[in-house]
Amino acid sequence: MRLVENAAAVLRSPSGFVKLRPRFAQNLAESQPGGALGVRESAMKVTVERAALLKSLGHVHRVVERRNTIPILSNVLVRAEGEGLRLKATDLDMEVTETIPADVSRPGATTMPAHVFYDVIRKLPEGAQVALEMASESGPMQIRSGRSRFTLQTLPESDFPDLAAGDLPCRFQLPAADLKRLIDKTQFAISTEETRYYLNGIFLHTVEVGAGGGTMLRAVATDGHRLARIEMSAPQGAEGMPGVIVPRKAVAEIQKLVEDGEASIDVELSPAKIRLTFNGTAASDASARGVVLTSKLIDGTFPDYQRVIPTGNDKRLTVEREDFFKAVDRVSTISSERGRAVKLALGDGRLTLTVNNPDSGNATEELDADYDAAALDIGFNARYLLDIAAQLEGDTAVFRLADPGSPTVIQDREGAPALYVLMPMRV
């Protein structure tokens, strides 16, 4: 009755019947539970397989920091369009995007809390279908699967930052197995000291090797106590690439994303940014891509590492790699967490490992070794020795030494593509 009594909202016909103004009648109809036609219009509606959504969220949600002072950075961007659902997360230094197949009833986009969204999907039963629906662009997201119902608060998609990659002139393809190898062999040596920020990543660059040796792609990492370097033939298109320092967090994410060793990964980079496309192509159409990781690079100059790789070490020690690893692991049980020093006593045909800890005791173990130079006692950090020995691939470990105060070169064989330099400790 109030509607009829509102003189501004009604017109009275000559016959005395009350009729609503057309515009007001339309608004009234659309405000009813069923809408004008009895069907509520959604701002976004999409259905997706739980397994595909969980895998994709697993890729993107790791970028999001648990604690954020900027609320939008705690969210993951969800965009339904065409025949896919696109997920994107960023911390302003790195961005991960993935598009998965989906049944899109109504396209739309919004952002939701990344870690809560991931946990909800993770706890749904295997094989489930997940329906995502928003009644309005600024409303909450409804998540339905079977008899489960969830409502997550959202923030507008327009607030989500975009990590524009800009021009990436250097482009090449790298087999996933090769990229994984470059990372695995060097990642452990990345520095965690924020003061020397230029050491907080892997230095990726190309070098010309010898006469007719061709161009090699090298990865190098160091923390000042140890250095890891590995090289392989540079792929086509990598020649002349700028030397770049890939940050530690991006390295860790790339390592997790390299799953299929048979696939090729598209690498695009500039002096400021790098973009890697996994399980897809570097096409401009985002729906054709798999996982796309874009990261800022460390703005700094990597030190001249060639100067710290000794070339005149004249003493050579060869031991069985697995026996050496286990022996170091055993004797280091006695070492203190602070020192972790193990002494290597090299004599004719033998190697003796010794650890002394005034608080807990001492340990000694002797190994057969191929060594025929002058006797030498040298100390190393046991943890560093174990890290390097774990990366060696052959049956043997080859040490090239000079004296107790000089760096030692470690490889699994002479001329191996991976090379490690370790600074000694005073024991």
C-alpha cells in the first residue's frame, strides 16, 4: 500500500486504476527474489574440477606472504573468461599466473584470500566439482561442492596490482631437466645475508669458452664461504643475453614448478625482469599458457667469481663419494652447531676425518684415498662439505688443494660441468 500511496511513484488513470511508472515497475520487479524473470543474475559463475583447481592454487598461492600490510596482496585474482579460469598471485616482486579449463556460465573477475581459498579446496573430497558464484560484483564469493557451502569475502579485481613485464628482448627455450639441473646444483650456495643483496640469487649468464668451444650458459651462486658453478651449452637465442641475478624466492618457486623433465620451458628476459612459461607456449593469448612466472631481477652487480676459482692447486685427492659423505656425516655428529668444523688429514693413500668438541667429545674415521702429495691438514665446515658431496653425480669426489689457508676446488671428475669452491676453516 505504501507504494501506491507514494504520489511520486504512481500515475492515476482516468478510470481510477493505479498504474506504476514503467521505470519504477522495472526496479520493483528486479528487486524481488527471483528477479524480473524469476532467475537471479550472477556477476560471475564458473564450475571447475577440484583436482585442477587445487593444483593451480598450489602453484600460485605460495607467492602470497602469510602476513601482508596491503590487504589486496593477501588475495588471489580469479578471472573466468572463455573456457578457462585464470588464477594470479603476486607479492609485487614476483607474479605467478595459471589458466585451467573450466565451464564458464558467466564471465567475471574478483579476488579472494589466497591461503583460505587454497585450504578450502584442499579439504574437499577427491573427484569433486567446485562451483564458484558471485551474486554481485562487490559481493562475497559462494563456493559450492556437494553438500559443502563456503562464503569468502572479496576485494575488487580493479585493486589488484599488475606486474608489467615490459619488453623482454632475449628469448629462448630450455628443457625442464636442464633448468632443474642449473638450479639444483647451485641453489644451496645462495647467500641469505640481506646486506650483500647481490648474492641473494643465482647469477645466470653466457660465456664464450675457448677456441671453438662455443657459447655456454652458466649458473653461479656464492655466499662468500662456498661457490657453486655449473655450465651447459647455451640454447639457441641465448647468445648475448644480459647477465642477470634471479632472486632466491623466484629460484625456489621455479624449482617447484619444474615437474616434467621432458617439457621445454620458454624463457624471456631483460636486464630488469624474467618470465618463464611452463607447460605451454609463449603465445600472447594467455588462455594458451600453462604456468607463467614473472619476476623482478636483483638490481646489482655480481662479483667477478672467476677470481676466486683457484687454478694453481697442485695437490689432488680422490675418494669414493658415498663413503666420504657418510663418514663426514658420522663424525660431524660430535661437532657443535656453532663451529661444525671437521679436519681432513691427508697422508699417503689415506684420509683421516677428525672432529673435536670440548663440550661433547671427539670422533675420528679413516678412509682409503688416492693421494700422493705432501701430507696436509685442512679444516672445512662439515655442513658445507655435505652440501657439495650431495650434488656430485659420479662415484668419486676429486679435491684439488693448495695449503690449509687457500680455497679448495671440488668436482666429481676433472672437467666436469659442475665445479665447487670451498673456503677452509681454522682447526
